[in-house]
Amino acid sequence: QVQVEESGGRLVQAGGSLRLSCAASRNILSIPTMAWYRQAPGKQRELVAGITSGGSRNYPDSMKGRFAISRDNAKNTVYLQMSSLKPEDTAVYYCQAFYSDYDNFWGKGTLVTVSS
């Protein structure tokens, strides 16, 4: 089992940037995939970015360009760098440690609010 904890969410103006952090309770290189999701009010949770233990990154087409996932192996931390933020990016951002569809762990989320 692994615990993940998100941080860094806050109120930011449109056009601004923000970096979220996800700290894991174990070596992130032992976790097949670390991912960021978000859930806006009244909407389903959606994938923002993922990074495998091998370092491969994946982004849905809708997230390419303004979001970047990275990690610090020594700190067991995964980051989500967000830029050119828009009001529609307002959401709770969640970190996931993914082993399989039946074995994955979520944090409690961190709220990002983008004001216009």
C-alpha cells in the first residue's frame, strides 16, 4: 500500500502558473505509474498527465501544451507544472499511484481555483 498527498493548490489569476506536488510514502520508482487527475464541479474526473516508473510521460490531447509532469526520485515526489491557466482549469487535482485497475491509491486532492 502507498499513501500519496497533494499540495500546492491555491487561487491564481487567469494566465498564471502553478506547480502542484504529490508526495508518496514509498519509492516512486517502485510504482508503475504516477498520475494527476482533476475533477471540476459537476464533471467527471479526468486524466491530466501520467508518468511511468521508466520515465515515459503521457498526456491526453486536451492537456498537451500547458501541463507538464515531472518527478524528483530522491524526494519521492511527482509534480504537475501548469501554465497559462484558464478559469476552466478550476478543479480539485488528485494524485494517483497506479499498479492496476484493481490496485491504485488516491490522495485527498488539492483545490486549484483560477479567477478570470
